[in-house]
Amino acid sequence: MGALLFYTFIYFVGHFAALGLNEVTKKKLLKHRRAGLGGVVAVAILHGYKIISSIPPSGHEDDTLYALSYFVIFPVAVISAAVFYLSSKDKNDSGSK
């Protein structure tokens, strides 16, 4: 649960940074949802590399694949699914008017 909250925070940092950049430049340079998702993917790559390259702590029987899937892949998949769902819902809502 903590990893999901962490990646959600990273998503919103990228999301609002893109919105702020667009507001400062008065142009639509970045799509805010894609910028947020890009930040999540970048942090996930670094986090996955850290998990793979480090030695597991003593006393933990869990393998690297479990840690990678539970702490990186699952939260990124949930956030990506939510972003794609909301993007497709916005396209459907704007197309029906």
C-alpha cells in the first residue's frame, strides 16, 4: 500500500509540474497526464534497478521477482490503468457533444 501511495505522489508531482509549466509559458507544451505518467515510469525504472541490484536484507525469504512485482509493477499498472481510463473517458465525453 505504501508503494502505491508513493507512486501516486510522484504522479501528482509530475502532473502539477506540467500544469504549472503550461500556465507559466501560456502554451500547452506538455500534456499533464502523460507528464505525470512519465515521471512515474522514470522513478519505477530507477526503483526497479535498485531492487534488482541490491542484496535482499537478511531474514527475508522473499525473492527479487516478488519485490519487483509488488513494489514496482503493481502500483505502476494501477496508476497507468487509471490514467488511461480517465483519458478515454474524457475523449468519449468530448466526442459526444
